[in-house]
Amino acid sequence: MKKDKKMGLSTRSIHSGEIRYNEYGSITTPVVQTSTFIFRGTHEIDQLQKGAKGRFEYGRYGNPTQVAAEAKLAALEDAEDAVLFSTGMSAITTTLFALLNSGDHMIITDDAYKRTLDFCTTCLQKFNIGCTVVKMCDYKAMEKAIRKNTKIFFSESPTNPYLNIMDQEKMVAIYKKRGIKIISDSTFATPYNQRPLEYGVDLVIHSATKYLAGHNDILAGVVLGKKEIVQPVREYLKITGGCIDPHSSYLLIRGLKTFELRMERLNANGQTIAEYLEKHPKIKRVYYPGLKSHPHHDVAVKQMKGFGAVVTFVMDDNVKTVHKFLSKLKFINIGPSLGGVESLITHPATVSYYKLTKEQRLKLGIRDGLVRLAVGAENAEDIIGDLAQALG
């Protein structure tokens, strides 16, 4: 189905990219579970060489189920093109390898995903690619870090775990005029809540594992933008091999069909839970862009449709206190991910950053009392009830 901006988000979520009239007549896009594709004659080899649509050769180079999922994602983000990967990290690393050369320089914000920072500050150095880390939302520092060989600015918005919000207009104003490509990891925002491409961002990346697939059952990543920028990334993927498998592509398609419905509930739950926690006497501080107390609330209101379902809060800076609270939860599961229909809660200090010393963690803002709640699609009153009894 051709992308039509006049159609609503749910209509696009359900119908865009689908192989509507497949040879089996199935209403769902088939899972083309194969590693290789055969030719019915030499005329089909000619079709492949001429770039005929729907003609495939080998699974690493593309698959019909994958292509259907990519088209659906492009429609949701209003992007010209999309390329899927086996994981969000594969999407990030392949994109940077495809667009950077030895001798180039990039800039990244300091509270980007830990593994993204690790890759940019350590792995890229091996290839003589420089990386400067700047403070998130410090626009003067972001501009000051530019060098003659700067090719990419990479950031996230909202960020993990404090949900800082980048002002898209200010960011684009700094880098666009200098010809520096802007890449935004918009996993926490999703295409429902924020559209970086509309502000002039060059590429948007999502860990499709999270809100896009929405059911905690696959790993996937996606890069979206104009074809001229996405195509080099797609070609590099064919070399590096971090391709998504057909069955995961199908599960992503299935999850996306309820994308708008899920995001409406998740946004509402996130706001309700954040307001509840902010009033709770045992909670010292709540970080959620939908609260007026959040340092970037005004920016979030200006450029976001909703504020997502991640709520970060601070309890007493005592690991035992936090662990006692976590152990009392009845149905909110302890786990480090987000974006699914099940609520998940994690303690960054002892789950994601346990290999660091306390001093190293504190430099990153990871306090002992910091807790991140990824609110699910359960009834808000039940989530509150579980939190209340555990806090009590």
C-alpha cells in the first residue's frame, strides 16, 4: 500500500507496507522463512540485475517480510526510506560505519545510551575517527565542539534515564548550515510522540525492540530518512550482516498494527503514574517530561504529542531500601527494557551499571536511589496499587 499522509496513524499502522494481494490470498503478510531465493528461469535473473521490485536473491540482502515491515515503519515516520536491522545497536554501529571515514570527527551527547557512547568513544577510535562528548542540551558546548572534519552529530531525545529533551530547532540550527549530518535516536519518543525528520534531522534511529514491536518478544532496529542517506547504510548492512530475520519482521508488523492504540494508553498511564509518584511522601524526585517540574517540560510541550511511558524517580540513596521495594512488587516485573505492554522496573545502579564503581556511577548521575519504571498497558489503578503496597 502506498504511503498516504492523509490517512490516520492507525490506518497506516495496519495497512502500509502489507503485501495485500499475495499469491496465497492471506490477509496477513506471509513469513517468507528462507535463506535463499530460487529463479524460475533466466528471465528472473535479468529482473534481479535490473533491480526489479520484489525480486530477491539471498536473505542477507533482503526478504519480502522485511521489506513490508520497512515500508510500514517509513509510513509511520513519514520517511522516504527505512532499513531494518537485527538490533538497535546494529542499526547505530552500521550507520556510523557507513557514514564516517578514517580522519572524520563526530559529536555525541553525554547521556546517550551507554553502549552507544562506548562504541563512539572506544571502537571508533581504532579507525582514527574522533568523538567529542558534550553535555546534553548545552547548545553552546554543542557548537563549540565542531571541528573542520566534523561529519555527524548524534543525540537521543528523550534520554535514558532522566528523559532530557533536545530542542530540535536549536539543534538543527547549529549543525544543518554547516553540512553536518544529524542523527537522532528517538526510541523513547516513537513516531507517535515526536517527528525529528520534520525539524530537519537527517536520520532517525529506533530500537524497534521497544515501543514499535511493543510486546517484549523480538530484537530489532531501524534507520529512517531520505533514500540518498539511507541507501549507503543499507549497502553497508549487506556487508556487515546485521540483518533482521523474517519471523522477527513478521512479529514487528503484527506489533505495529496496534501501535497508536498502545501509545495512547502508554502515554496516559505514564502521565498518571508520574503524577502519583510526585505526590508520594517516600519519593524524593520524579523525572517525567509531562510534569512541570521536569527541566525540559516547556520544550517537550512544544515539540511532542505525548510524553511516553518511562518514569524515573529517586528514593532514599540506599540500595537495600530500593531492593526491598522491588522485592515487594507483585506484577510489575524487574527487568531492564521498556516499550512492551508489561510494566518493567529496573534499578540502574545494580542492573545496568553494576560494573562501575560508585564514583563512576555518580559522575553519570546514576545514584543508588534512582529507579526507572517503564509503565505498561495495564490499568493505571492497578499499577498504582502495586506501587503503593510496595512503597508502603
